[in-house]
Amino acid sequence: MNRKEDRPSKIAYERHLNQEGIPSELKKSNGGIIPDYVKYGTWLRVNNPTVFEADYAAWKKIMRVALNLD
């Protein structure tokens, strides 16, 4: 699995978050701060890069172990 697109990357993490969707407690319609219509991963990367980077680092470690890349 050395193909670049198979390795955990920021774009892969963003896509993962976009597919998962916005957590219900963070949706604006439920009193949260994120508009219901946005893609969660993209919104997080643009509007809260510190959290995105921290969560990406944790996700990357988990994925590297799961894919036996370490």
C-alpha cells in the first residue's frame, strides 16, 4: 500500500469528515455553531484549523496502525 492516495492524508481526513457529517450537537439548527448545509471536514479545516490539525494527527496515527504503515 504505497500508493499516495491509499495513505492517510489531510485530504483523506477531510473527505472522511465530510462523509461522516456534522455531529448533531454542533449543527446550527440544534443550537450549535456549524451551518447545517456545509461539509463538516471542509468547514473545520477552514474555520478551525487548530482543531482540524490536532484531530488529523490523532486520526493519522490510528490509520497508520490499521493499515500497517508503521
